[in-house]
Amino acid sequence: MRTQLRAFLFYVAFVAVSIGLIGAVLQMGPTRHDEFITMNSSWTSLFSLEISRNIASPLTGLILQILTILVFSRLCSLVVKRIGQPQVIGEMIAGLVLGKSVFAVVWPDGFHWLFPASSLPPLFLLSQIGLILFMFVIGLHLKVSELKSRGSAALVISHASIVVPFFLGTVLAVFIYPSHGPKNFEFVSFALFMGIAMSITAFPVLARILQEKEMTTTPLGVLTLTCAAIDDVTAWCVLAAVIGLVKAGSLGAAAGVLLSAVAYVAIMFKLVRPTISRLLNAERVGADLTSAQLGVLLIVLLGSALISEVIGIHALFGAFLAGVIMPQNLLFRNGLMEKIEDLTAVVLLPIFFVYTGLRTQIALLNSASAWILCGSIVALAIVGKILGSAMAARWSGLSWRDSWAIGTLMNTRGLMELIVLNIGYDLGILAPDLFAMMIIMAIVTTLMTTPCLNALNPPMGRRT
């Protein structure tokens, strides 16, 4: 006890002497007599001025934006979950509400204070990092060996669910190109992009809906997940080709881009994939990845994204392909997904939704003709996806109820559609008003999936 008291007294004396010496040194220093220091202001006014400066700093603004996005996204997700909708619907709605369609209309001053134009580039970069990680995770979910073993039914249904809406999208492009087509792109580029934009299925949202319905291990659920996986692979390959054509500007240049892309994909599968397996000894590694292993994988991910962006087929395709070529060891993939998925889904993807909302202006649809066109886009998207999938499923031997259930599930667009639409907006293919119409289509088709599936009431008790 006496030793502790002696130590405490020594500590107090030491601190007091140190403070006194530091104060003496500070008094010996030269004094500036500028206006800021010598003005007759109280400490409260000086403190308020400092607080104002800190609030105006870019870092403070970014943190406030992220905090607002996360809180509002959580609230919207809780609301939609109570009515049986997937979390992504709440995040999509939160993005629209915080953007130009609602927040900027209801409280313009507050919107411009929270999201000034100067703050958009950092939000854009964060959203793109989130999308790169997200597409990597989507690639991890896909197992090429399993896709090969599912038989022809999944391939037929998946490709029918792409071809029919793709055709309807190109037909729609014929009619709207004169009024909504970009002036600096040929009709072919616009039509191909409209076709692929109508053909997307959101694999992660579909998987989440099946999980909530306890259908992931039923024959119908397994078949639908396989169809969606094939749909994603096919659609992203077609999208990469379309982007290559759009960026190249001519068929000759586009051919060079596509040949480079084919060589790049071959190298990823034939060289990079076995190298990663040998380097990490992935067949033996479990779910507990070391920081060194994770570092190697992130280098592969970012390197693949960089190469695909330089080639001209977009960084997101490279991230997706990097996930696909990862070793097939299930524990390895699950461990990798656990390390990446939570941060991506909880923090970065809501930023992407809000960034999409910041560029979506539903107010541009200010005429009856605009809303008629929007309704036509939604109707064609629904008919193309559901009818194409359901007819192919019925032709493959499924019952009508299961066929319509597959069509309903494949009609889910969700986040994947928003990614494609943002690519089109960034490339200049989609005008702001057409972009808003397509965003509405993505939300409506995703929103209708759960209630339509409940109405069909597909069997949930049989497991594979």
C-alpha cells in the first residue's frame, strides 16, 4: 500500500513539473500579432469558428454522408422486411429517397448541403470499390463444375430467359432511338445495350428469396439457382462484348477488344487459376485464411479488374471472372466470402444505391407520354423474362405451376440491373430520363417477385 502511494505521488509530481517546464518553454517563444490571434473574440466564438471549419472539411462531410446512408438504409430494410420483401428492396428505395427524386425535391437546401457536387467523386469511387468486391463475391458463388452437371434443362431455361427479353429490348430500341437514343452512338450499340439491360437476373437477390422461402434445396430451388447462375455468366459475357463494341466505336476496333478479352479469359483459366491453387495449396486450406493469403487473392482480384478495364470490357467483369476462377474448395470459398461479403453488403453497397439515387431524376418523367413509355418498358421486361423462362421450363417437362414460379423468380432484377444501368449511364448510352425509367423497371420487377411467388405457392417441402 505504501509503495503504491509513493508511486502515485511521484507520478503527480512528475506530471506537474513536466507541465510547468513545457509552459515555460512556450512562454519563451516568439508571439505573432496577426489579426486572427489578436482579435477581441471570446473563446466561445473561436471554438464555434473551429467547429464550423471542421464540419466543412471533406472528411467530415464524407463520414456524415456514409452515416446518413447506413442509418437510412437500415431503417428502410427493416420496414420492407416486415412486409416480406428482401433487404435489397429497402436499400434501393433508400437510394431513391435520399437522391434527386425525393430529398432534393422536398428539401433542396438540405440535399445540396449533405451531397454537394464536390462530394460526388469520392462517393463514386467508394461505390465502385464496393461493386468490384461484390462482383468478386458473385463469382465465388458460381461453381463451373456444378453448372456443367445440372443438365440441359437449366441451360435451355436460362438462355430462353435472356433471348426473349433481349429481342424485346432491341425491338423497343427501334421505336425509342429517335427520341431517346444517344447522338454519339450508333443504333446498333444502343439496341444491344437495351437488349442486355432487359435480360439481367439478380442472382444474389433470387438466392436470398429462395433462402427465406426455404426452397434452396428443393428441386425447383436448385434448378432456379442454376438457371440464374448461367444467366449471370452469359449476360455478363454478352455485356462485356457490348461494352467493348461501344467503347471501341467501330467493328474493327471492337474485334480487337473481343480478341483481347478472349485471350485474357483463357489466361485466367489456364494459367492464373492453377497458379493460385498451387500457391495457396487451396485443396488443403480451410476457412481460416491468413492475411498473406488474403493479400494474394486481393492482388489477383484488383489485377484482373485492372486488366479488363484497360482492355475495354469494364473492371466489374474482371472482378467477376476473378471470383469464378478461385479454387473450388468449398471451405476456401466460404472463408473468403465471409471476409469480404459483410463489409461489402453492409457498408459499400448502400453507398452505391444512394449514388444511383443521386443521378436518378424521376421528375424528368413529366408527361403522359413519358409514363406510357415507362409502363411499356416495365411490361416488356416482365413479359420477356417470365414468358421466356416459363415456356422453356414447361417445354423441359416441368409443371405449369413450377414453370411460372421459375419465370417469376428469373424476373428478379435487383442490384445486378442497377449495376448494368449505371454502366450505360456512365458510357452515355442512357439519357437521364430513360435511365430513370429503367431504374423504375428494376424496382418494380424486384418488388413483385415475393408476392407473385406467394400467390403461386410452389412446393417447399421436397428436398434434393
